[in-house]
Amino acid sequence: MLNSMSPEQRDELMQLSQQAFGSAELMDQLTRMEANLRSLRPGEDWQGSERFGGEEGLGLGEGTGVLADLADLDNLADQLAQSREGSRPDDIDLDALARQLGAEAAVDARALAELERALRDSGYLKRAPEGDLRLSPRAMRQLGRQLLKDVATRLAARAGQRDARRAGQLGEPTGASRSWEFGDTEPWAATRTVTNAVLRTVAAGGSAAGGVSISLDDIEVTETEARTRAAVALLVDTSFSMAMDGRWVPMKRTALALHHLVRTRFRGDLLQVIGFGRVARVMDIEELIGLDSQWEKGTNLHHALLLANRYFRKHPDAQPVLLIVTDGEPTSHLEADGEVWFDYPPHPLTIARTVQELDASRRLGAQTTFFRLGDDPGLARFVDSMARRADGRTVAPELDDLGAAVVGSYLGSRSRGPRRDPYGGWADRGFWAD
């Protein structure tokens, strides 16, 4: 508080203190005590001060109270930020919070602490090595399952979808069966085959008690989906504009839903998530979900495509599927020496490098879909031209429909032959979200 006073006020206060204590020896002891406190707490800001202003003056008692309030607020800001290693909601001073922000704020903080404790006890939260709280694998599965159900509901609500599924030797069972035909190699549907034999025997006046004989007309085979193995590269824009414009959480929800679908229903497929801001990098789904937005300039789609193409080349036996979620034109690229080039508006060299890698994706046979977020005309022109060049598609979904659009595009890419509709006819079935 002394540091916040003018020299005249400081001198006056010191004189009053001497008169109040009335002893030079006592003042000397107070001075030594202050020195000891400084030596014991060297990390404190002993030279700090606050600037006071206003139409009405403050007395000594009021000024001391204001400084105490400011100290409380500083401590609360640090506690609420939870930025220190090992921080927990239990560390928040609820009395100080109620005093400064009201009783309701303290109730909310207490509820948050209880929620965290319950999630930890139930196994949904785990403490990362660096001290941060992360969703556990169990929580990721549960959340992914729920997000996928939400996606299935939205896809099922879309009108105009046609059944483009075809039966064939490859793939997983559909749950249906059909009559055997010459040349079929699918496994028998044993239950349906025996049932047909029993019904035929009884209809002919015989008894099935002593067993039945099976004829060719009784045989049914298990129907399967005709599929190819897919190598899916999901490129998600992690630039600061995604967070600033409210697209951060929908992007994460979309990635987690697609990840859960591939890992649980299409286990033969491969999925790689690539985040791109100023630079691009391959990310585990846990890393993406825990990623905080960062202020950095650059949307490096060139680097992301380079990583995606490297991934496609590692899996030459799989159908490449390229899904790109972005809200901005590319403004950075990698130079030959690995340095990042940034310029805004987008530099022609950045566009050229990006197009070069997109052409490489097309030559690798990638089925490409751009998901354009936002209404920027420049972005729309760029994305449309890129999609045409890659013989791909552009989708401009609302944020709530982003997950359905991405998952639907993935399902459509799994249909063999030309796509007869954007979602391969699978959208309205939803069996993959059970």
C-alpha cells in the first residue's frame, strides 16, 4: 500500500505511525520483521503498487480494504485458471470467492469440484503425466458412442437417400440372408436353412421329429456388404479462427465421432487425424480432444496434404479418402528447407504449393471432400476450385451438421463403383451407430 501512495502521503503516514507506536525501538523491530518477511518470501512482488483514482478519496482503512480485495482477486484468478501443475478445483478458496463474486459463484465452484471428483472416481478422468486432466479411454469410448448416435439421428433425418448397398463376397454381414445361387461363396445362414427344411417337410405332410433332409431350395447364405479397405485422412483446421468463431468444439466432436465409427464398426479401415495451423502434424484423437486453441498466424493446408499423401503411400492396398475441414484459405506453406512461409492475403506461391500436393492426392486416387465452414466468398471460390481440380466435392454444412456431413461422406466413399448419392445409401440405416 505504501508503494501506491504519493511521497507526501507516505511521509505523512510514517509520521502518524511513529506517533501511534510512540517507540523508536518498536519501529525498528517492525522494520526488521519486514526485512525477514521479504527474505522468507523472495518470490513475492514487494515493489508492486496499484494506481488509485476516482472522485472520492479513500481513508487509510478503506484503502487497506481495497488492496486486500485486489489481492483476493489476484489469488482467485490464479486458482480459477488451474494453470499450475497439479491444480484442482478443490484448491479454490470458496470463502474468498463468495466474498468477492457472491454466494452463487461459490456454489458453482463447489459443484464443479464435486463433478471432477465424481468423474475421477468413476474412471472418466485421468491425470496426465504433465498434471493436466484428460478424458480416460473409457470416457472417450462413451463420448464417441453418444456422438455417433447423434450423427446417425441427423443422417436418418435427411430426405432423398437411396439404398445403394450391394451384396458381395467381401465385407461384414448385413444381418440379412438370401437364397443360395450357383457360384455363391458366402457362408450358409444355418438357422434360416434348417428352418426352410423343417417348413418344407411339415408342409409336405412329413414330421421333423426324426430329422430333416436339406435340399438346394432350402439353402440360404449370409448377405455381406461389398467393401474396400479405406485409408482415411481427416484434415482439421486448428488455426485460431476456428476457436474464435465457435467452430472448435464441433470440429472435435466430428473427429471423435468418425474415430469411434472406424474403430468400432469398420476396423479394417485406417484413420489418421492431421491438425493444421501454422504447421501441420499427425495427432492422436486424445491429443486433438485435449488441444487448446493457440494464437498463431497461418493455415498450412500444404503441409497437411503433404502428410496425408505420405500416409496414403504407406497403404497402397487401401482406397485413399481425403476429408478436409477448414474455415480459411491457406496462408502458409513449407519451404524446401522446412521453414514456414506465411503471408496474408494468401501468396500465389502458397496456393501453388497447396495445389501441387492436392494434385498428388488425386494421382494417388484419393476421394476428396472439402467441408467449408463460414460464408467467406474468397474461401468459397478457393474450395470450389480445389474440389473441381481434385474431382471431389464441397460441402458447406451448418456447425450442428458438421459431424453428420463428415461421417456421411466417409460412408459414401466406402461404396464400390460410382457413388449414386453423397452418402452411399447408408445414411438412413444407422446400423453402424448401435
